[in-house]
Amino acid sequence: MKNGANYKWNRRDFIKTTLLSLAAIPFIQSCTNSVEKLIFKITGTNHILGHRLRTSDFPKPTKTINENIVIIGGGISGLSAARYLSKNGINDFKVIELENEVGGNSSAGENSHSKYPFGAHYLPLPNPTDTELISFLNQENIITHFEDENPIFNEAYLCFDPHERLFIKNYWQEGIIPKYALNEEDLRAFEKFDELISELKTIKGNDNLFAFDIPINKASKDEQFTNLDKITLAEWLIQNDLNNEHLNIYLNYCCKDDYGIGVKKVSAWAGLHYFCGRKNSNHNVLTWPEGNQFLVEKLAKYSKGKQLKNELVYQIEEMENKVHLLVYDSKTNESKTIIANQVIVATPQFVNKYLIKNRKDVVADFEYAPWLTATIVVKKIPLSEGAPLSWDNVIHNGFGLGYIYNQHQHLHQYKPPFVLTYYAALSEKDLLTERRNLYSKSDEYWKSIILSDLEKAHYGITDEIESIEIHKKGHGMISPFPNFIFSEKLKQASQNTKNIYFAHSDLSGISIFEEAFHQGINAAKKLIDETTLDT
């Protein structure tokens, strides 16, 4: 936690808030005229092709191809599996990916000013016990060396100062934990929550495992902890006399950041895992202008020349000790049959229910939050009082989760134009309704929502914007509602068959890089081990 300078709510702030509220009226009225001048573009996952899975409206296969191993899905899990196979001397495999490029939620774009993420944009420093991830980071020179067995990270990849700031009461404070205009009762609530987190971070169960750990399969299965998955975080806060408005707003932001849903919906176990799962005492993060696409490229090199892009698997069936895949190639508008010895299915379960018979009931409890992100190029960022432009810039109780400054890691940090990535998890209503709204609401609607949110902290920023590129992700990440992470349905969905191995972060119940990375490794390792046993 960082401490900001003292700031008191006074008459000047009241007048300023009133003036800003009045000023917002002509802004809304003139918004349409202003945004029409912007270069505007909508992008997103290939959901139209993906939705064809519901009807299986594909041409009949015209050819049959034999493969040894096929990995379906080129996200982090699929690429991690490919890396593990390659590093263990198995290179007879293919990776099938629906999109133009691999990467999934960690994909990125680039303009003339900077690279920028479409989704995932950082990696917290790994737990000391996460040897697989530490080994990967070391091999890729993200960890340069070790001192007294402690990893030393490449300074170019550690987030530069200033890390983060929060816009609250018309002031940018350093750090995102609110401090300004809080009374003694508010401050005591934050202190008590911090004390409970410190205890839960180190406590172990009867099985001598941490209550919370990464990857999740290393966490304790002691019921005193797993029972937290049966209630919401909001209910846990009430039970612990922590039902404080400002604490709730802060925790709502944190839960939406990792899970896409807030304190009233997220499992208490998942909400607490956000704070307790990571054990590294250094709270810095690894980040790059392109976000986690940097890590994608490090993983993707192991499947170079083996990636089949713009191709969609629309049926998986085990027959005669083989796996038969029906695959649609959107480049040629043709279908083919691939007969593989073994398959790693690294696609999310909302996709898998259309690929494999009798899987819909198994994955019925899997829910995914839709996300809206936007890349915004700004000629100038209107000045506001307080902390300077940071890597992470959060608007207190805003519509979205704030924005990332993508050039933060550049040597010339504050050279305009500025490239920002704005994030919003859509979960106020039920997720199906939010998903439908994401695609049915007009592009102008979403553009005005984003600009209105930014105007709260940067009045007049609309006139400084050169371009907006909006990215829609209907199934952005798995959302751990209560009774999910330790459910039998989740265990059942994770079970492999003789020749099919499942690997995706949604099988962990939370959508973070580490879980996706380990899911890929675990599936590839099981495949190798069982192949060795068979031979």
C-alpha cells in the first residue's frame, strides 16, 4: 500500500463538483458532434463464426488428414501445452486456432505510437514455490538471474513508477486504495480487512496446505476454507462486520478486475483468493506495452510452423481408439476431417459443449462475464489535480475499471500522443443479458459510455481524442459464482478420457495467466505419461 499526500474535502471541492455536474449537461448534448470527428473502429473475437457452432452450419468435409497430436485453441493453455510437448521432445503436433493470431485474451494490437493489449496486460510476480513459472520466466530472460535463490527480474519489464492512482473527490490520489474523505469508521474497516487478509494469506489447513495458493490445485481442501465458496464475498463481509460502503466499492473493483463480477455475486473464496493467493512480498507486476501478448510470443515460438489459424473445430468424437475432428477452414470455406491419436482441448467450456456430445449438462454451471475494452489515442490528457499519469488509472466507482497507459514502459514516457486502454466488465445485470447488450447496443452507445466515464476524471478529453478502437469480448473470463470452484461439476468437466485431455483456465474456476499456464502443462504431462504407459 502507498500513502498519498493529505487531502481534505472542503468548500472548494463542493463548488468544483457542482460546476462539473452542470458542465456535464452541455457535454452530453454536444457529445455526438464531438465523437463524429474521431476515427472509430469496432473489433472483437470472431463471435459470428463461433456462433455457427450452435447450428453446425458447415460444409461437409472433403478430405481426411492424419495427425499425431492436435491442440485445439491457441490461448495461453494451448500454447503452454505445446511448449511442454516441444521441450519434452514431442514436435509432431498441430495447434488449431479460430482467430487470425494466437493469444486469446492475451492478444494485442499496434498503431504508429505504441503496442497495446486487447485484454490481459500484466503478470504479478510468481509465488516462490511456482517453480514451473519461474523456470519459464528465467528461460525467457524475464528473470535475469538469482541472488540467494531469489529471482531477479529484468528491470525493463517491472512496472515503472508511478504504478497506480485513483480519481476520487475530484482528485488523483496515489494508489488505488481510497484514502481521501474517509472518516475514522471507514479507515478502521480497511485496517480490519487488511488484518484479516494478512492472517488468511499465511494460514494453512489440516492438510498443511495454504488456504489460498496458485495454482489453485495446491490450495488446502480443508472445509473451513472451501466452505467460503458457498457464500458471496458480500455475505462474508457482513459476517465479519465489514459492510462498509467505501470498502465495498474498492473490493467491487478488485473482484471485477479478476473475475468480471462484483462482491454481491462472486464466491467469497474467490474474492479472498484475489488478495491471499499470491505470496510474493514484492507487490510489483511485470508488464509490457502489448500486455501479455509479450508472454504469448514467448510461448508461441514452440509451435511455430504448426499453427492452423482461422480454423474452427466443430465436432470431436472418439472412434476406434482415435479422435475424429471435423474442422472448418474459414480461409477456403471448406471442411476437413482430422484423425488424431490424441487431442488436447484448450478451448473454454462454453465452446466445448457444442463440440462434444453429452457435455452441455456437465458445463451448465460455467458462466462468463462479457468485457468491453477500448484503445484510445489522445493528443493531450487534460490536467487534473493530484498524482501524475500512472500505469493504472482508476476512476472511483466509475462505470469501467479505469484505463492503462500503454507507453508507461517506454523510455520517453510522457511524449504525446498517449495510447490508453480502457476496461469495463459488464455484470450489473445477469451475464446473459449483459452479453446480449454488448452486441445489440449501438457502437455510438458504447462510445458515449466510455467517453462519459473518462470525462469524470478528464473534463474536455473528448476534444483531444484522435481515435477509439473498441474490443468486444462476449465471454471474457470465467466468473466464479458461489458453489463453483469446489463443485463436482467442475471436477467432472476436468476429467480426461482415454485420448482427450482438457486444459483451460476456466477449469480452475478463475481466469488468470498462472492457471492457464499450468492447465496446459498438466494436460501435456498427462498425455506424455499415459502414452509412455501404453507403450
